[in-house]
Amino acid sequence: MNGKVVCVTGASGFIASWLVKLLLDRGYTVKATVRDLGDPKRTEHLRALDGASERLQLFKANLLEEGSFDAAFDGCECVFHTASPCFYDTKDPQAELLDPAVNGTLNVLGSCAKISSIKRVVVTSSTAAVIFNSRCTDDVMVDEAWFSSTDFCKRAELWYPLSKTLAEECAWKFSKENGIDMITINPSFVIGPLLQPTLNLSAALIQNLMNGAQTKSRYSLNIRSRTRRQEAWVWIISLLRPVSRRLLKA
């Protein structure tokens, strides 16, 4: 047991659930936030993990409530921020995607800025915040300097990529202004065994194909996939070792 304390936001999600599991496996004490402590779909699979009864603490937190993460972050060495809405179809993109992504990121970082014990913040972004612009073609090499164009996303009504782009941009600005040691990880399409009882976006896309969906998604890309266990290790490595500030994961 290493005695270190970390926090994972949005812990009921696909990436976050695996991250909680692997952190517990390595002996960390994990504080994990969910939107509703009374919802078994968000908590039961986490409480069933090996080591959870001894080293997992669950907290209720709301992305849109300032200070909502203070208690969960208190005493932590690192915060893994994964909480953010992740879906394509929306009737009110401002309320359902943009506000939770952007204001939620600022609220999380605002809580981090209050806690002197926090040495690093690892923010889960997406390749959606990288590749949606007029320059992205099959023969162009994409690197960590790329950002999606907010104007391009607005014109095309690509609300999820817009939410991830705006959230990451505001995260970099806030972290630099407040001296926060921050890394972003930008995963693409990731598959693997589900720990949580509900389908996430990537798994739902696979299910749609298996069910014979014929329509091509406006977000369809030429994607390489990684298993969820492989992907979750990247988050842990970003805590353990000095790494470049923005990690694109294909």
C-alpha cells in the first residue's frame, strides 16, 4: 500500500471506472465523485472493486456547483478529471454540453487551486478537441499543437467537439494563470470490457453497427482503437512520470 490519496471525478464513467480499479490495484486511496450517490448504476460496480471497502470513498459532486469538489479534493496529491457530458444528440447544446463541460472544468480547477496538497491535475480531453478543422485531411500529420476550430464546429453544429475544445482551452488558460501543474490526455475511440452497467458512447457506436445501422455518423473517423485497460494505464503513468503536457491517444 503506497498511502497516496488521489481523486477521480466522474468515477461512474467508462474510463474513470477502469482508472479507479487500477489505482486501487496499485494501493492508492481513491476519492471518487459521482452525481448521485443513491443511484446504484453509478456506485455499485465501484464499491464491488477489490480494495474498495478499505480505500475507496465516494462523494457527490455537481459540475455546475462552485465548490462542489472541495471536500473530495481535500488531502489529495493528484486529481484525475474525467467528468464531462459525452453524447452527440442534443436539443439544447448550451445547457446540456457546453455549460457542463466548460463551467464544470473551471469549477474543478477552482477547487484544485484551493488545495495545497495537489501536485498534478490530469484532465481528460478528447481527440474531438484536436481534429475538427479545415486542415485535417488524410495526408496531414496531426500533433499535440493542434486544436479543433471553434468556428468550424459552430458552423457544422458539432456540439460535442466544441464542448471539448472550449473546455480544454479554458483549462490551459486557468492552469497557467493559477500555477497548476496540468496535463491533458486526448483519447480517441476506445473499447474494452465494461465495468459500469450502462453503455458509454464508444460502446454504443459499436452496438449500433452490430445492430445493422446503415447511416454514417457525422462524427465518423478513421480510428485506431485501444482497449480500456491499456488506456487507463496512460492516466496513471501521467501521475507517476514527467510527461509532455498534452498526450494524444489514437
